[in-house]
Amino acid sequence: MADNAGEITRLLARWKDGEDAAREALLPLVYERLRSIAARQFANERGDHTLQPTALVNEAFLQIDTGSGDFNDRRHFFALAARTMRHLLVDHARARRRDKRGGDRVRVTLSEADLTGDAPSADMLDLVEALDGLEALNPRVAQAMELMYFGGLTRNQVAEHLDISPTTIDRDLRMGRAWLKQRLK
């Protein structure tokens, strides 16, 4: 992808200006990176998840295309895609939780539910709530955590994106991990 970095940046600028042909040319160049971001997002999900990485990539790209986010450059685009994917997973988990509490499903007894092994996807929701709390406390730390762990950026890329030193990123990440660990106990 490094060879295509300039082309991706140019296509993003043209797409942002409303050129549909640029969007069509862009997708093949960014698809594998988006797919790896989606796979990383699924690493902490349950094994029986009904949403697949390919569907997540497609839905995130569609949301970005319909104007649910604005991007300034290639790194910002990938960070936006990662955040959009995270929000889609959260929405999916909330829908599953809602369905488990009645929704349009047939009710089963507790013993039948135990046999299915269908546990709620609370971990992702708990993490999102904790990240939202961290964002209210310290937005930069929350953004660094999100870019690093959901966006798949390296420490140096996060530092460049946030326009701060890598040493400050290290401190922010330590603080963010400690804060999240405390909240998720």
C-alpha cells in the first residue's frame, strides 16, 4: 500500500469533492487495509458473531460514503473507518442484546438458553461505555487508545495524527490502559 499512498490521497481528495469515479477507483486500493482493520475489530468478539468482516467493511464504507464522516487525509480516513466499524459493532451488539430481552424472538426457558451457549455480547458494550467515560475525562487519551487499538495505527502514526510526541503517546496509552482496566473490573 505504501506505493499507492499518493494515489490514495489524491483519490480521497477527489472523492471528498464529490467525484463518484474516484470512490470506485479508491475501493480496490484500500479494501485490504480496511479488511485487516475489520479483522482486528473482530479479534475480541465472540466466535459465533453473525456479522462478518467483509460485511463490516462494506457497511462502514457505505456510511462514510453517505457523509457520516469527514476525513482530511489517508490516515484520517483509516481512523474514521475504524471508528465507524467500532460503532457498527456496538450497534450490532445492542441489537442482539435487545433481541435477547424480548425483541421478536421466541422465549425459551433458562435451561434451554444454557444449552445454546448464546451469551450476550456485553464485553464490547462495556468497553465502549468505558471509552466514552474516558473520552469525557480526557478526549486525547481516548482518541489515542481508539487509533492504536481499533484503528490499527502504530505509536508513531498516532503521534503524527494527534500532532504530539511519541513519548506523550506512551504516557497517554499507559494512562488510558490503567483507567480502562480500573473501569472494566
